[in-house]
Amino acid sequence: MHLKIYDKNQIQKLTRKRLGETKLGESVQIINSTNLTDELKNSSAKFVLLGIPEDIGVRANYGRGGAHTAWQPALINILNTQSNEFLNGNKLLVLGHIEMNDLMKESENASNEVLRKLVSEVDKRVSEIIKTIIKSGKTPIIIGGGHNNSYGNIKGTAEGLFENEKIKSAEINCINCDAHSDFRPLEGRHSGNGFSYAFNEGFLKKYAIVGLHENYSSQSVMEELKKNSTTINFTSFEDIFIREELIFKEAVMKAISFTNDTYCGIELDMDTIQNIPSSAKTSSGISANQARQYVTWVAQNANAAYLHISEAAPVLSHIKTDNKTGKLIAYLVTDFIKAYKN
């Protein structure tokens, strides 16, 4: 298994201690690498934090790289959040990150064809580890990488729940707050077709998109979404914020209602948030607070199986030391844990 498990010493080095205070990093749970499955099952933590430091899928989709840089600043900000009456750190187990260094090195100056083959290897690593976490009865919180990792998240979750006899077939639903549908053609794996591959292979049963940007949805993809209207539902950004045909919360609740018949993956692409450094940074998008509301509402009301925050790329910030992106991800993670209904 391609997994870098963090020990107590690594967590403590990233945690800034202060007299009279307790940070999440001082109270989060960790495991030893001796028996991953048993230790996860025996942990009292409900949530498992996992990083995916890669941007191969983004580059395979002709996007700007940098998504591999989200995990570390996000982790630091999460660990340095206060552990208090609103959130106790022992609810969270910090597992570590999926090893991607070998694939990242191989991807340097690689052709598009090679990049897409490498994404298939990323898929295998992600789905295997997500499946292990799900089979342990925990809820993964996955940070970083391109949105290509939606495929591994969905497949691993579906297979884990099925093997645990929680669902009758290996398929789950998914809600995605995103400027893009990531439902591009099956042309080799990349960040733009994680959901279409999961849908085509039967792991994705129902798919709901919140805030789809009309300017960045090709006609062929729109026709594909509409052709599958019984299993795919979307609300455009323009419907909500420009034409004001419905309010944001109504759009989110509509997506939840559409997907609430079984377990549901929760996806948030950071390129849907205005002016956040990402592979497809937008000047017109939802606010940071609206992203936090989205995560809170789905955690409260959906049958959430996991949370994935993708595509953030702090390295692309115009500010040399960008702390705001990692801090926003920490807010999103803690919002999800606080609001989680199950």
C-alpha cells in the first residue's frame, strides 16, 4: 500500500503549542503502521484525515499544476486549530498522505498520453486506501490533488461499503460543488472526467452538481448531463447568483434531496471559490463563507460517506507565503466535523 503514515513526532513538529491552550495537533489520534486495518477499526475517532499530494490529473487535463501543494499547509492549519468545546481533537485521526513522489517524478516533462496512464495508477492507490478506511467504519476527509481523485474516492467508498454489507451493490451517490462538471468524455483519465468514469463503471449511481458555470460547460457535456437527467441533477451558478432563480441553500438542499437514498460522497473543488489559488482560479465564484455553508449543510443533511477538498494550489498564489488557502481548508474540515449528523 502506497501510504506514508504519520507518527506522533511528525504531528508534534507541526503543532505550535501555547501555554494554557490545547491545539488539535495535541489531541488528534494517530496509528502505528503495524496493522493498519485493525488500528483504524479500534480507534475511537470517527474521521480520518488523508492527503493526496499530486497534480498529475490536472496537468493531464491541460490545467495548471500546483494541486500537490495543498496538503501540507492545510494540515498545519488543521493541527493548529484550537481543541475546545466546539471541536475536540480526539474525533480526528491523522493518517498521513498517499505516496505520490515516484509518479510525480515520472510525470515531469511527460507527454499527455503518459500523464493519463499515470492517473490510472493514482486511481489504484487512492481507491485502495479509501476502501481500507471505509471498511474500518470511518469517514475519510481527503485533502489535495486534482479532481481526478473523485474517481478513486467514489470507487473505494462504494467497494468498502459493499464489502461491509452496508449497500446491496458497489455504487454510491455524490454531490459536487464545482464550477465544472468533470464529466468529460472517456478519453483517458484526467481531472476532467473522474465522475464520468465512475458513472460509466457503475460506482456512481446519482450525481448532483451545485454551481456549475455555464461558460465552462461544453455543449456535448451539457447534452450528456441532460440525457441522464434521472441520475444526474445540476444547478448552474448563473441560476443561483446571477438570475437569482433560487437561493444558494435551496440549490444545496435540492442536491441533498436528489442523492439522499443512499451513501453520498461530498466533493468541493476549490476553483469554485472566488480568487482562491487553484488550477482554474476564478474571478466569479462563491465566497469562502458560502463554501463553509455548503460543507455544513451537506454534513448536517446528506448521508455523507466522505469529504474531498480538491484542486487548491497555494503555490500559484501571487503572495509568496500564502496562508489563507490552508486556513480556509482547515475551516472547511472543522465545519464538516462539527456539523456531521451521523
